[in-house]
Amino acid sequence: MQITITPEQLALMRALVNPIYAAHMEAECELPGFTISISFLGPYGTFAVGSCGNLSVELGEVAVQPPQSGWGLTDTVE
């Protein structure tokens, strides 16, 4: 399965993460890491949310190959 985020979504994640990382580096602290959560919502699409610490940003719909139709994961293209 391949999940693709757009350059715009990547820019949203960088806008969230970069200031946090800069502050941690300035304080000589360990970097916190970040998460991108993908929600498969059946007929409603596939959406992502990025988070770092207690901050988050909605990334919107993401492209998934092969397309996930219905409510289960598939590994074949229909």
C-alpha cells in the first residue's frame, strides 16, 4: 500500500513541526517526533491528521494506492 501526501500537506506538517524542533534544539532537548494518522472512512474517503506533542493539523484527504473501497483493506486494484 502506498499513501501519498501532497506538497501542500507536507508544508502544513513542516509549519507544525519546524518551530517545535527549533525550540527543542535551542534548549538542547531530545526532539519529540511527530505522527501522521490516516483514517480510512469507507465511502467518505481517506483523511490524514498530523500531530506533534499536543498540537495537530488536519491534512485533509490523502491518495492511497491501491484504492481502498468499502470498509476493509485491500491489496489489489479493482
